[in-house]
Amino acid sequence: MKQTKYVAREPDANGFIDYTPEEHGVWNTLITRQLKLLEGRACPEYLQGIEKLGLPHDRIPQLGEINKVLGETTGWQVARVPALIPFQTFFELLASKQFPVATFIRTREELDYLQEPDIFHEIFGHCPLLTNPWFAEFTHTYGKLGLQASKEQRVYLARLYWMTIEFGLVNTPEGKRVYGGGILSSPKETVYSLSSEPEHQPFDPLEAMRTPYRIDILQPLYFVLPDLKRLFDLAHEDIMGMVEKGMELGLHAPKFPPKPKAA
């Protein structure tokens, strides 16, 4: 597993996590900036979720506040985890309707981009849509499938997750909108993903599984759902059959240059 310089904060005996004024300030900067950018860019279901969660702007929310809303809407919860977790733990949590949240926030030096998923990415990027039953159902199914999958199958499932839950777009009556948490928590990718610069393809789960990606660049290709309910429908299709087909057909050629080797 990769290493990280970040350390997740531990709760006290009452489950309260104490963050510093600087950390609350980083949260305020991030959420204020991103909410403005997402006007006219985020999908309606995400914006409804933001309204339901009622995230504070002046401080990092406590996990209990998020759990109250998720529990009342879809029965999900968030679970405190270290900065990075193994695949197995990730799938176990999703399969039990728990979304992993690392309880640290990026520094101001890494305000615009962070490889590790911090509390802003997880809470602001993903939790609003976990109030939506279609999105929640797909995420739960994904966790259960991943738990049973082999190491080789998990690699194909990971690409499906990347192209949907992290970096997915969706068609709406008003045009393309963002629903992927990796985009929703990134100012640069929010604007770029909806521009004419990257490629946009109609969503095809098999194609998504066969598409390589790099985590450290703006994505060259985004898959566009016809509507968010497509994820719910996909949860009831033979995803593992698609994985087997994808493994048989193999990967598409990458649409990006190889990652430079470290000196």
C-alpha cells in the first residue's frame, strides 16, 4: 500500500474529533470556492444532497452529523479510516453500507490537488449523493461484488468505480453535469471535465472497465450517463459477467502518456 504524510485525527471518548483553526480554515476555503464553481455544473441530485446534508462552512463537520442525515435518507453511514486503506477494507465497508472517510484535511500547499482522499473529498465529493437511493444502491452493490471478486477482477471493478463514482458525468435536460466525487471536489477538473477539451463518451460499463486511467492527471475521457437512474439499473445487471468479458477482451490503449519515472 502507498505511503502518505497525512495522519487521520483520532476521536475523543465521546467520538468528537478536534481540528485546529487552520484546518477549519482550509475547509472553509475549499467549500466556499467549490460551491460557487458547482452552480450550473453539478447534477441536480448532488445539489439536493448538499441541501439535505447542510454542511457547515466555518468548520469541518463531525462524522455523527453526516451519519444522522445518511441514516435517515438511505441507511448509509460514514466510517472513520486512516489516510489510506487496503482494497479489502474498502469493499468490506461499502458492502456494509459504510463509506470510508479519512479524518484529515489537506494543507494549504496542496489546496488544489491531493492524491490521497481527504475529508473534504469524501464528505463534500461523495456524501451528498449517498442521500440518493439510486447512487446508494449502486455503491452498496459495488462493495458486495468487490468483496467476492478475485484480485484480477477487482482491477476491472476499480476502473468502473473510477469512471462512475469518481469521475462520472451525467446528461440532464440542462446539459451535461458532474456527479463524480473526484470532479466535484476539484476546482480545475470541474471546469475542465465539461469543456470541449476532453473526450465524452456515452456510458458503457464494459468500455469503462477496459479504459486505463492515471490518477495524477486531468482525465482525457469521461463517460456520460443518460441519467443517474442508470447506476441503479446497472446494480441489477450482471456486472461480474461484464468483468469476465472485459478480461477476455483486454484493455484499450491508454489515451495519456506514461507516467514519468521518478529520478
